[in-house]
Amino acid sequence: MKMQKKKTAKEYCIYLLSRKDYAKKEIVGKLQEKSFSDEEIAEAMSFLEVEKYIDDEKYALIYFKYLIGRHKSLKEIEFKLKNKGFDQMLIRKILSDPGAKLLEKEGLIAKITSFNRKNQHKDKNQLISYFVRKGFSYSMVIESLDQYYEY
């Protein structure tokens, strides 16, 4: 039987990041799950930041673009970014971009189009309720539905 040497915190972080991107908070959580000491975690995090292996701002922006591309509402995106552990200031910066609202509206119209193809029997009130529950503002839903039904 082969003895396996225990990975250092730094090695474990590099292993994790080789598979997918993580927010700082997620990596710290993973290291704590593996019972690394606070000193080892601090050293590993310092190394990752200096070597630019992690960059919360860059990752948050990439994740935002992914979610907006999946036609998520800004409220849902904000919730998911918070759950990833991103700083509130960073989240506000990303969501306050002037293009974010426009992208959200385009996503909503695409969702309405897709939703109507699949569910022709749904009435307008049911659609409004559905999209408001998904985090889209009432006024944006009404405006988008009116725009959709104009065509």
C-alpha cells in the first residue's frame, strides 16, 4: 500500500483552481473543511493573490456575464453573487453598470419569447406573476410583455 503525502494548502488551492474558478471566500471555506490552520490559509491566500491565481473582481464579472447570458434577473444575479462570497461593494459596482439593466431586459424578452413558444395556454397575468417571482421588476415585465405582444 502506497503512502500518500498530505497536500499543502497552497498545493490544494492550485489543485482546486485547476478545475474551476473560485471566489476567495469559497477557497477559504474549502481549506477550512480540510482542517488547514489559519496561518496556512493566510499564506496560501497571499500566494494566490500575489501570483494572480485568484481575482474576485475578474471572476465576479465573468460569473455575471454567464448569469446574464442565462437570462437571469439582476435580483437573482445579486443573490448568486452574494452566495459566492463576493464583496457587497463589488456586487453593487457590477450591477450598477448602465448596460446591466439593458441586458436584463433583453434577457427577459428572450425568456418571454421562449416561454410563450412552450406554454401557449398561459395568460398574461400568469406570465407576469411568473417573471416577477423570478426577480424581474413588475414595470419591466409589463413593458417587455407589451413590447413582445406588439409584434
